[in-house]
Amino acid sequence: MEQNNKQNAKKMGKKDSKEFLVIADTIFSPIYPVIAEQIVTNTGIHSGTALDVGSGPGHLATALALASECTVHALDCSPDMVEICQRRISEKGLTKKVIPSCGDVCEISFDDNSFDLIVSRGSWFFWEDLEKGLSEIYRVLKPGGKTYIGGGFGNTALKEQIVSAMKERKSDFESGMKERLMSRSPEVIRSVMEKIKVHNYSVINDDSGIWLMMVKE
């Protein structure tokens, strides 16, 4: 399963960036404000310093900045996505609240205990090493800080709307989505948490998606 995710990640990198951005700006655009509000509500973190891992063009990072008082660092391994994110935050007047940078989740270029909140939507399905990625995220999380990492569409209505639209573009979208979710099942997450010795965590697995909330002890 992990090998399939690596292959999917390579395919993802070869996708036409214009098509990806069109889909993100149209079909997926309604989910980000919903997820941002869920992050703030479920974590109880309204201010401080946040990190969005695998931020892409910055949709969730900007939504989180608008939904809270957090300063959000948007981290992505693609220089193209970082450049697009920079343009997006300039257009939205968020240059003081969203800070894009290029980097990889398996080697995060921030000091230990740097962030009050670390989020990610969708990227962990494509990480080369889930265990290493979550270890790095835990390392840069401040004591008392929380994560909201996973994948989902915010609610059932949005999920149905998006799956329907995406199946018109790609007939196997739904089967691929189910495969990715299986690769990050609660059982898989619990196994990784044991390996990296993180004990204070919870898993949200409901209509909003599947999300890992770690709390730094």
C-alpha cells in the first residue's frame, strides 16, 4: 500500500499544474473555509504560530489565517506551489499572516518546539515516509501544541458534491480515494504512533474525514 502511495506521489508531481490549480480553485474551493473552522473549533487554538504542511497553492493556509489570529507558515516541497502561494497571499492581503517556504515534511527546516498548531489536508497520503513525517511534525510542535493532520471534505454534502464532480473528470477517482483512506486508517495511525512513542493523541474519523490530533506533552 505504501509503495502505491509513492507511485501516486510521483504521478501527482507530473500532473499538469494548471489543471491542478483549476480543480483546487473551483471544485475543492468550498472545503477550505469549512475545514479551517473545524480546525479552530476542535483544537481550541485561535492564535499563535501555525504550520501548514504540504500547503500546495495555499488554500488551507489562507483559510486558517482568515479563521483565526494565527500566523501561518505554508510549507511545500514544490517551488512552483510556493511561488503560486506567494501570489495568492499577496492578492488576499495576507502577506503578514501567511509565510510560504519550500521544504519537505521528512526534514522540516524549523527548530524544535516552534509551532502552536500544525495542520495538513491531503498531503500525508503522498509522503514518502509517514513515520518520519509525523516524527518531524511532533518535533517542531510546541509543548501543549496540537496537530490536525489528515484528509477529508469537511462534511458529507461537500464530499458528495466533490466526488460527483471529480468522477466526471476521472472515472476512478472514488476508488483511488478509498484506497488512500485505507492507507491512513485508524489502525495504521495507531501503529505509527506506537513506533514514534507518541501517546497523547486522538483520531477523528467521521463525516469531516480522518484527522490525527497529536498533543505535545
